[in-house]
Amino acid sequence: MTTDNSAGVQAGTQASTDANTDTNKDTNKDAKKSGSLKVIYAAIVANLGIAVSKFIVAAITGSAAMLAEGIHSAVDTGNELLLLIGERNSAKPPDAKHPFGYGKELYFWALIVALSVFSLGGGLSIYHGIDALRHPEPLQDPTWNYAVLGVSALFEGYSWNVSRKALNKVKKPGASMWQAVHASKDASVFTVFIEDSAALAGLVIAAAGIGLGQAFDNPYCDPAASVLIGLLLVGAAFTLARETGGLLVGEGIGPDATRRVRAVFENDPAILTVEKLMTMQLGPDDVLLTVAVQFRRGMRIDEVETAIERLEKSVAALYPSIQHIYFESAALRSAMG
């Protein structure tokens, strides 16, 4: 954890981070990263197997809805591979060009996933559904469709449950899953959760389209389901884009968390006032904090160093993800003036 002050204060605060704290942070970060990778790998295995099955059955039965579902699962498989790229790149250490690291790479690739869901998933499903509505063909035996949809629901349900458990770790008591998605800063986890939620809903729509078409001998129900699946994916894509876009352009830790961090500074005996406090998410477990405070006048340099060290430890205990703290130098000059 670093502090942007005069040379003496900075040297003192740089030495304030002990080895045990660093080890705990690294352990927590590795555990969270392992959980994110588990979510991605579960989704890849599920979607790859499902996509192959859906395409085979769509070719046999001629179902537009099943083809749309196959496209959906194939796109999801590619999307998870993109998230793996984001996870790998975001783990690169800081360098001269990126002094705060590469954490935001994950948000960039998650945004690419959102565009993929919109264009490839939603766009192709809508296009194929409209084309099939213009030239509907009677369905063949739908038995295989129902079998694949049932198996797909099991695989998608497994992947969805893995991402749900990961989200529950950041979910506040009484909060909804949507609120947990919004609160999560791990784009890999909430992207897979949103994709799998859309996939499960798409399976229901596909089954309904095929079933209604067979029940009423109506060739338009199945392609109509394909269009609905496409619209569902477009909605999921917009949701993903909004969540990842906010993180990519500099989203903070949220008003409630900011208030709690501010209280740490306001309640410290060395602080008179807290004028400005800002945070920015640099990655799932990496936050930048800048703060402008007014220290008590007449404090010696060693007292300022002790106060900053105490504040750093208090903030780290409250939010371990806050790994960079920068104090405004004007506030320090007023303390020692």
C-alpha cells in the first residue's frame, strides 16, 4: 500500500506494510481468482457439450429454436474463452506503462463478451428466426429436441449454480441476486451468471415454442421462439455492457462502502476534517483510494507517519481490496505548518 506525500512521510508509510498482511492479501486474492476460474471452466465444459448436441439435433429435426439455442451455447463457449484471456492478462504485474497493473483487462474482455452476446448470439438468433418465419418448415419428430433440452438444462443448471455460489460470497443478507450482480466487481463471475440465467430462460422458451408448434400443428411457433431467444440475449448483452462498462470507465466501491471508509478517517484522533475521498476499482480485488484530509496542526513528522500507518492498517482491515492509498500533500503541509 503506497502513500503520495513528502519523501519522509512516503518512506515511513512504505515500510508500514508488514509481511503477514501481504501474505494474507495474496492468499485471499489467489482464492478468489481460483473461484473465478472454476466458474469459467464449469461454464466452458457445459456450453461446449451442449452446443454440439443442439446443432446435431437441430440438423435432424429442423428446429429453428434448437438452432438458435445451439448458436447461443456456441457463443457462450467462445465468451468463456475470452474471459480466460481477461483473467490471464489481468494477473500481469505492474510495469512502467501500467503502474497500477492490468486489472481492468478483465473488464475490457467482459465488455467484448457483451458485444459478442449482442451481435452473434442475439443477432443471429433473431435473423434465423425471422428467416424461418418467412419460410416455415414442419418439424420432424421433436423427441430428440426435448431430450437435448432436458440434458442442457442439467448442464446449464450446474454451471449457473457454480456462479451463483460465487456471487453469494459477496451477497449481503436480504439482498437479491441482481443486487449481488451489481455489487460484484468480478466480471468473470457475474458474466457467467447472467449468461447462464439467459441460457436457462432460453431453454424454457425453446421448449415452449417446440411444444406449442406440435400441439397446435403451427409451424410459426418454433421460429417465433428463436426470435424471442434472440431478444432475450440482446437484453442480457445490454445488462452485461452496463455492468462491465461502469467498471471499465472507473466505477468506485459504492456509496455505502465509501461512507464506511470515510468514517475510518473521520474517527481518527489525528484528523480534523475529511474534505474529499474518492475510490476507483482497478480490478476485482484492487482499489485505488485518494483522500484529502486536514491533520491536527502542529503535528511532528513522526506523528504524521504514525497516523498514516494507523489509517492504512484500519482501511486494510475494513477493505483488504484497497491496496493503494494516496494522501493529498496540501493537507500534510497544513499539519506541519
